[in-house]
Amino acid sequence: MNIEQLQALGIDPKWLKPLNDTFAKYGIDTPKRQAAFIGQCQHESGNFKTLEENLHYSAGALMRVWPSRFPDAATAEKYANNPQAIANKVYGGRADLGNTEDGDGWKFHGRGVIQLTGRSNYTVCGQALSQRIDTPKRQAAFIGQCQHESGNFKTLEENLHYSAGALMRVWSSRFPDVATAEKYANNPQAIANKVYGGRADLGNTEDGDGWKFHGRGVIQLTGRSNYTVCGQALSQPFITQPELLLEPEWACMSAGWFWNKRNLNDLADNESWELITKRINGGVLGLQDRIDKTHKAMDILAM
């Protein structure tokens, strides 16, 4: 969106950067999507001028808008033109909004251009917006883990060329003896379907899912579920085009999505390198290398 388009809509120029940042972050990236977003926000916020819910209702208005809450004039008159009391009456104690504490109705009444409402929405939205890899420590942790997973951003696809001996060491429960391991040795597709196929935790429910959704990207996104949800979040067809994750942009963006999904920023802030590794790897494979790479990145980013 440009300044001329914004002015044609009668929206203050100060909204240009916030809108474009929002469009970029949340994939609101076509004229139709942007028009729908703007239209709804214009209505909710009086053309981006009113950023807080107007709860100055007369008794008559209360009875019209919330007849179940204000069934008669006597009840409505007690709350008329008292925004805090009205908010606590209509939003307080509502499980669907997560308003579980006294005063939550008023504290979490509608704010923003689309009138975000309720403790639950405030909480989840706050968490989502805080998940930015925006400090040297967070960035160093992200880079260190991705360097280890991808061979310093050079290997964007899981290497499944395992010998029989390696299969027995890495997946001892799947390959308990030489005879079993020899059947799969150096056959990446067969190995992937053996170790990842049929796994409910990965959402691999169809034949061949193990291979189709094996690790790709700088943090080795794995499994139908992750490909599906990540693809939806990034507005990319990873389910039908998994090879997109081999492109640098999506290899990195998918890693960022996974990082936020696992709430790894908080762990990075606390330098919980081992726990970060467990959430990415499922164990502590390569822990020291990951820590060393993270520390090196911290030193460089601090310069």
C-alpha cells in the first residue's frame, strides 16, 4: 500500500507503516485480503480514529444492544453512561473471553483497530507479538541452532543416507539388529518411511508421508502436521510442494515459525541452551556444538 492509496481511503498517513508491517507479517498480501482487512478495521475503528470501545451507553441503548443483560429500564438505569460498570456487566465472568477475575470485563474491553476483547485474546495476542527474534541473544540462539541443523545453512534437506551400523545407533528401537538394518541401509526413502511413517505425533497418517514430509529447511521441519500448519501460517502450499522448503526464504521462515511455536525466545533469554536443543532435536544430539555456535554468534552480534 502507498500513501496515495491511503489518502484516497481517507485514512491518516500515520497508519501507512503500521498497515504495511501488519500486511507483511500476517500474509495479508493481495488486494482482496488487504481491502477486506481495511474495510473491517475502518468500520470497527471509525476509519482508524477510535482505538477504544465506546461504552457510553444510555439505558435505552443498553436494552437494545444487550437485552438479556439489561431486560428492563430499572436494570439499565443502574449502568447507564458508566463504561466500567457496563464492561464488567457484559464481559465479566465470560469463559469464552477468558475473563476469570474480577474487573476483567473493563480491563480487557475492546481496544485497537479491530477491538481486541477479553483476557484470552489479550494474552495470546501479546504472546504472539512478543515472539520476535529481535535481541542479540535470541538471534544468536536461532543462528547457532540453525547452523548445527543445516551445516551452516548449506544443507536444507535431512541426510538420510545411513549405513546399517548408523541406523542401529541412531534408531536402535527401529533397527534392533543387523539383518533389519541391512534392508534399509543407504535407502533414504525407505528409512524415512520406516522412522517417520505412521507417527501420530507428526501427523503422518498416509502411506509415504514419512518420506514426503522428512526434514527440510534450516531447522529440519518434519511431519505432515508441521508442513500443514506452517504452510497455513506462511500462506505457502508446503503440503503439495514440500520442495519450497529448500528455497532460502522458506527454509528460514519455516524455522522462525517453528521457533515461535516452541516458545524458544523465552528459553534464549534465559540461556537455556539444553532445553532449546531438546525442543528442536527431541534430545541433546550435538548439544556442545550448538552451544559453541550460539556463543560465537553472541560474541559477533555484540560487536
